[in-house]
Amino acid sequence: MASSAPILQFDDITPWSSFYDAVSLDFKEASLNCYKVIKGSWTELEAMSAKKGGLAKISKIFRTSKYITSVYSARDWLWSAFVYTAMVNYPTKANFMMPLPAYPVEEMCKIMNYLLLLNE
């Protein structure tokens, strides 16, 4: 068994959501604004995809190599990006998945916060 295996969840010792609660907490601690943007992004993504040309717009925003044919592929990609960033939120630079700065969650939130300031 891997050292990262969620063994306390096997016997319902901890809630099933504890891993995702920890991911959310990483972003919330880095920036409450960033956390709120991410939380609200799922509804925004759904709304945008429901509009005519919405998936094409999402493809353009995220500069996908292929046209997105389902909102779920965009949602899953974003979800993975947030989860993996939280998983490697180390105080030192890392290079085992890809080159990452120290505290990549904070760096991601800095970018989101900056972009929000530009759009105000």
C-alpha cells in the first residue's frame, strides 16, 4: 500500500471529502478571493458552455489544442490542475511532475488575483 493511501477513509474514520476539503483549504489559505473565484468558476463554466458557441469560446480562452466538445472535459482538466497543484504545494521548487515554483498554489492565486484586478 502506498504511503499516501487514504487508509483512514477505508473504515469511514474520516469523511470521504477530507482530501478535497484539504485541496480547498490550500487555495482558501493562499487567497480567499482565489478560492471564491475557483468555487464560482464551475457555475460560470456550465453557463458559458450552454450558450451558442460557448464551447468554442472555452476552447479559445484555455487555448486548447483541440476543440472542446463537452464542458466536462474542460471541467475535468481544470479540476485536475487545481488538485495536482495542491498536491505539490511544497515550500521549495519542485521538478518531478514539471518545473514548479515554491508554493505553486500561492503563485496560481497571485495570477488569478492579478487578472481580476485587470478586469475591474
